[in-house]
Amino acid sequence: MSKVIQLNALSHHQSESDRHAALLRSFAQHRRFGDDVFWLKENAELLNILECTGVILAEDALEVHAGFYENVGKRLGFFPQYYRFLLSICLDLEDLGMPGAKSEALVAWVKEQNLAGAEMSDLQRGEARRLMLRRSCDPLPGDAGLDDRLRAFVNRSATFVMPNKKAAYELTHTIFYLSEYGRKNPQLGAAAKQSLDFAGTLAFLDQNADLLAEVCVAMRYIGVAPPQTWEIWLTRFTHQFAVETGPAVLPNDDYHEFFVCNWLMATSGQNAFAKRFEQTRLGFFRPSTSAGPLREMSECMFRLDEKRCDDWAKMRPIVEQGLPEEAFTILDQAVSASDDFGLFFSGFSRVGMMS
């Protein structure tokens, strides 16, 4: 009978390099297998976080990916639909210290096949360009307006006053690509800051740590300090994650939330991945949290119909009425943390929309 062990304590007796090596081995060999696209996704995300936060790995830490690296060209030729995952993993392995220079040939082949030309969205085209420019190759040299279109999306702040997780994640990823994960000025100003403030306010009201952590990282990448209220909550949330190990642990867990919360820890100068990890199957489980007031706020505004207005000062007593104590506290914190909650609420209220 398999047993599950919870590992909640900080890693007092495990070095940072050992923690990284254990994470790499667990995700490479013990959670998913073969050519599962979810294997590609998980490993691409972990390697990306380690690479963009400047982690120095032990010499043998990447040996667990030696087999993948040896056959990456064959995989790309058979699975061209996953070229962005495969390029990301190969590029990060090399930039983290894997001996070899396969990515240059892979990038050249992807350009020859015009795989970026099959992308349906500017966000995917932006990711492809960001990846391939790491080896000095622009897959879309004729698309001079791509970055401007991405900036126009970021700067349309009205998009982000309404609950739309897809748009919010596209906002953060657009900034990741434009800034090359914090390596260059993405040429974004006050409108981008407002968009992130709106998206972060919604995420905080929803107590969505995954999205809020990405918003905070994106803020730092445009040179803006996130609200302390958000980062204090995320720090506490991150430390409360449970890490489980054993054959019974299933990979349908909260690993992505764990990843991005620790990415924020590293980006904000705190200790990241500060748990003890075994070099075996690991599962990551978020702490239970109080429900945020976002749903109740939306339902309240919808029920009011033509009686609602966009003035937060007038609507606040009505919105707060009947909220549970925990939700009331979260709303109060969200109001204090936002640069201009009244402006956010004006859009959130949807006054004057089609009836």
C-alpha cells in the first residue's frame, strides 16, 4: 500500500542546488512520461522560471534531460505542432548550462518550415519571435507591426476591468514576451500599469493566486512595484503550499500555481522553492483560502440592473451589504491596494452597457 507524505516544512537541511535538482528530476521522470504534451508544458515552465531568474545549477542537474536533448531534433520533426514548447526547453537547457548548440539548427528549421506563419494569434506570434530571436533569427521579418499591436492590446485598460481570465493571462504573457522576461524595456507606460492594476484587483478579489502572481511579475518587468497587500498575501500563500510525495500522488495538482508563486518570490528577491523536495513523484497543493467577494459583487451589480451606478462611493454600502466577514475584509484590502479603485469600479459596474 502506497503512502502519502506531506512536506510542509522549509528545507532547513537541503541546499538550493539540491532543491532545484530534485524538482528537475521529479518533473522530468516521475510525473508524466513519453511525448505527453503536458510533460512538455510542465518542463518548459519549470526550466523557463529557472532560466529567467538567473539560477545557477549544479553541474549534473541537467543530466536528467540528456535523453530529451539528444533526440530533440527528431521530436521536432515529428511533432512540429509543439515547436514552441520544444524550442523553449532546448533553449533553456543550453542557456542553463547543457553542453551543446542544437537550438540554432532547430530555430533555422522552424523558420524554413515557416511554422510561425501558422499561428492564429499575435500572442503566439510574439512568443515565437521572442524564442527564435534568442538565436538571432526573426521568424516574421515582414511583420513590423507585431510589437505595436501587442502594446495596443496591453494599453486597452477597459479590457481588464471585467472578469476575463483568458484576457488577463494574455496580458501578463504579452508583457513577458515584450520585456524578454525582464531583460529589456518593453516600452510600456501608464496605460499598461493601469491594465495590470485592474487585472490584479480582479485576481485579488477572486483570491486567484496563480493570476495575481503573474500580474505582480509583469509589474516588476515594466518597472512598477506591486502593491504590498498583494505580495504579502502571496508570500504567505506560497509558504503554506503542501508538497506531497509517493506513488499515490497524482499529477492533477496545483503545480502551476506553485511555480508562478515561487517565480514571484525569486523576482522580488525572496527565497524561491523554499521547501524540501525528494527526487521522486511530487504533488503540489494550494492552501485553502477564504472565498473572495468577486462573484457576490458581480451578482449584486447584475441584480440591480438600471438601479446601479458607476460611483463607488454611492454603491459601496450596497455592494458590501451581506458580504461574509472574510469577503468584506478582502474587498477592503483590494480598495486600499488599488491605485484608483473608483476608476476600476466605474468600468466593472458596466453602467450604460447595452440593455
